[in-house]
Amino acid sequence: MIAIYLTATSLDLEAYPPKPTKLDSSRRADDPIVVLGRERKVIIQKPGEEPSEIPDVVPTGTSTIPTFPRVLEFFDDEKMGHPEGLGDRGEDALVEYQLVGVGLRTVSFLGIEVYVVGMYVATDDIAKLQQALIGQIATGASSLVKGEKEELRRKLYDEKEGVRIWSELLKGTGCRTLVRIVPTKNTDFGHLRDAFVRVLQQRAVYDKEEYGDEVFGQGVASLKALLNRGSVPKGKELLLSRNEKGRLAVWYDDGKKGAQRLGHVDDERVSRALWLNYLAGKHPASEPARESIVDGVMEFVERPVGTVATQVQLQTHV
């Protein structure tokens, strides 16, 4: 299986236009997980303001992995049929995703850096996310005013309300999302797998009614099996995708074989529980990422539904 997704501007823009990068190119060992690259002019304009060009990468808060791309293009291709793995539809299959928030995961009181994590949402699904977020505060409204935004922010940070809201949004909106993970030091799938499985098991204990059945346990076992692999060097990317039905697909590029689809888990509760680990609760996996994501969605809800067509300016928390 071949993964296709594009980090829109994580390449050296001064060297543009680059030569096409093939999946088996010798350059891949030095490149991020990029198959296609094209420069984009990112323009943002709010009512009453002059349009301005904004950076196309976002700082992460660590010098090890200093930036994340603001735009990704991705297609969860399960079949061959195109020389670049895009299936019969070719590049038309690619879906644009925009970064909502990014932050650093650390462990222990020493703040040891583990990885950078970012959440992306499909551009075409932002309006659905906007409407659902706004509806949590003001039913039927097209945007939120200052006081309403602060009420939404308070709820998203609340230990129980945040879980409830994000669970409803993930389960009910059909928004396609990505979680992009880039280690800041050498690690392995065993560590990542054990952390993910622990999160899922804790969720099953916390909410037995929703997650405590045998089918969910089978989904956890499936994820554990597909992550039963070797090392994950610093700077290599792991991409978790959640489609409109909540199916989780896992992609990885070791820089040698090209991007590989490791497998998928159909039970949407598995991806939902993993996403909640970054979005909500008393102790999210990355508080800086949660703060950045909340700031990102605040930018969404202050604009009328359907008008967010370009990237929002993100604030990175360190």
C-alpha cells in the first residue's frame, strides 16, 4: 500500500520549483514524508482588514522539530492503480487538510520531549465543525461573539464538558481529521503502541457504557497488532487518519521504503478515544497541543459558517 499526502510547504521554498520526487527516490531519506510538493500563497483576510500573506508553516515550540506544515494533502489509498499511489482518480483524490493546533508532548517532571503532535481537519469539513461548535453555545447562530466564545472556551477546558463536546463532534459531524506525530528523539512502535493501548484501556474503564464491550476490545487488539513493529527514528512521521465514518488508518514512512499504510481499525470509538487523549480531559497527552487546538477553533467560530477558506493564524504554546 502506498500513502500519499503532501506537506505543502515544509520544503525549501527558495529551491522551488523542485524536481518531482518519486516514491523510491534516493532523496526520501533526507526528506520529510513528502511525495508531492508545491508552493502555496496563503492569503487571509478578515472583514474590514487588508489581505495579508501569512506563514505557511507553524512553529511547534521545540528546536528539534521546529515547524509543522499549515496544509497537508492526503488520501487514504488502499489500492494501487496510479504510479504515485493515488488510485484511478490521480491527484484529484487528494484532500486538503488545515492545521488546527500543534504542540509538544513531554513526560515526567523534567519535561522530557517525546514528540510533536498536530491536528488537521479537512478544509471542506471546516464548515461542519464550525456549525457544531457554535451550536454548543448558540443554536442557529452563524458565529459567536466575544462572550459566547469565552463560554465555549470554558466548556472545552472543563474536564467533563470538553470530553462530551468533542465526543459529540467526532461522532456526529463526519469531519475528516488527521493526527500527525513526529518524534523529537529516537523511539519505537512499542512505546507508542503501549501508550495508545493504555489510553484506550483507561477510556474503557472511565466510560464502561460507551467503551466497555467486547467489540471495542477487539478494536484495541487490532490497533495493537498493526503497531507491532520496530524503531521510529527522530523526525520520522506517523500519521493517524480518521475518515467521515470514524475509521482509523495508520501510515508511516521510515525514509527508506516510502510511505506505508500499516492498517486500519473500523470501530470509530478507537480513533475517537485516541483523539480525545489530545483534545480533552483533566490531563491531555499534550497540554500545549490542546491549548493550540482550542485557540484554533476559536478562530473558526468567530467567523460566519462557511467562510473559512484559508488557514487561520495559530498561536503556539510552549
